[in-house]
Amino acid sequence: MSQQSPTRVRVRTPATSANLGPGFDAAGLALELYDEVEVAVRGDDHVAVRIDGEGADELPRDAAHLVVRAMRATFEAEGERLPGVDVECVNRVPHGRGLGSSASAIVAGVTAARVLLGRENGGDELDRDRVFELAARIEGHPDNVAPCVYGGFTLAWRTGEEWRALPLAPSPRVRPVVCVPEERLSTEAARGLLPESVPYGAASFTAGRAALLVAAVTGHPELLLDATADQLHQSYREPAMPASVRLIRELREREGIPAVISGAGPTVLALTTSPGEAVAGDAGRISQDHVDSISEVAGTSWHIRPIKIDPAGVWISSPRSLTCVEE
Ligand code: HSE
């Protein structure tokens, strides 16, 4: 840290939905639901974390917290030592639901650390490529990190040791609805259900649909039902989230709504394309008309939430304050 580096920063990071069906470990969408993290440098070596909202009762309040671990890794990548910090988290992204809460924490930590290191000026000047590269390395896969950093619809991949991402503009006609159950599922457990290999036909089917997915999300949303079909992961994960897979089948087969498992689940993401689009489930409906409602569908209670696509990705709130908080 230099003498001129800011000593306080506030970062906002969006929820994300990875995979979108056939884009396994590659495609992602940023959603307008945000975590906020404020970090202030202390005069000592102590790390203190305050948490409001999701995970407040269970997450660590010290250097083991994921935001702090990401900050430490970022300082070390620059050959520096993380100073003592006060970290305040307002968590709104649900945990263990496939909405990118860990990517959100990691991207927040990396961004905050780079600001405190004096490597960022804030706002539009944020070096998103560098934040993405560091965050993807820490997370170990890039599909949530990419939309969290760049916003919108992203594709991400790895070439050799390098992580890369391509942000694309989603069609304004795509209107996501997330259906979030109470139950949680860890990404690790969901990955443990995947087979070592899949039949050639499933791989070729899914490759074709992944290509179609890019066209559908960016300009042909009328193709989303075909474009979100997958044979690589969702059915293998059914034992860990039977209600989610059942809801997806109901939405897709009975109602023609492009619905997928969000990331590693168990949240269901429906990509509706008109405000009135609605579905009848066992005992409820899912539509853009539901605003933060709870519905019983497929034998489970879902928190149903129409949500806009976040266009901007990680953001440093009040970037101008970065120039006036030096102490
Ligand atoms: N693509 C991941 C998975 C989601 O489905 O396991 C979290 O990045």
C-alpha cells in the first residue's frame, strides 16, 4: 500500500446464475440482487468482520471469512501483506442455492483489496480483466465470477493457465424469474454426482445447444426453450434436488418455459420473455406478476422473484469518495 492509497472502500457485487442449461462451467448471467462490503483499514493487525443478512449466524467473523481470504490472496499476488481491516458485509445473495454467493464474496474481496492497494481508481476505470483473473483463480472455476465482474451475459473459459471471459449483451426481452427453495446444496456435493464420462450423443447434443444458447440469449430469446436443453449435468443431479428437477420439467414440458437449474442448484431459473408469461404448477403459478411471493410448486415452497439482469457487474460505490478518504 502506498501513502496515497485509500483506507476505506465500499464494493457492491451481483448474484449470478451459471450454466443456463448447456453452458456448463462456461455461461453465466448477472442478476440485480447485491451483496455489499465495506472495508476500512485499521491501525493494527486485527481483522474483524460484521455480517448482516444471509449467513449472519454461521459465517466466520475473522480472517477465515471468504472476503478476507480473497483480500489476502490479492495482497499477496502483489507481494504485499494484508493490513488489519474492519469488514462490514450486507449479504443479500442466498447461500448454497446456486446464485453465486461465493463468487460474490471473492470478487468483493479482490476488488476491495485492489482499491486499498492503490491499483484501482474506481467506477468505469476498474480493471475488470485483472479482477476476473484473480477471482477466477481463487474460486477455481470462472462461470459465476465472470458475470459478477462484468455484468450481463458472459462466457468464460480457461486456456492453459489463463482464465478468460467474454461479456455479451443479453437481449432486453429476456426476463429471468428465480425460484429459490429453502433447501441448500453445496456445489461440491452437486459436482460429486456428475459421472466421469457421458455418452457421445449427450456431449454432441449439449454442444449444439450451448452454441444455440449464445444466439438465443443475445438476440433470439424465442429459441430459449431449445437452447437451454442440457444432457450433461441436470439429470445426474436430480437425486440431490428432486423438487427442482421436477419443477423444471413441469415448466419446460407442460408450459414451454425455458427453465434450468441455476448453477449447481437447487434454485430454478426461468427465462421468461413476456411480463404476463405464467405457469401453473401443482398448486401455484410462476410469473413476472409474482413479486417476492412464496408458492407451493412440485411439493416444495419456493421464494419466487422476477429479477432483472444486472448490466454492470462489480461496482465500487461512490467512487469519488476514493479520493477523499485518505488519512
Ligand atoms: N458450473 C458449476 C456447476 C456451478 O454446475 O457445478 C458453479 O460454478
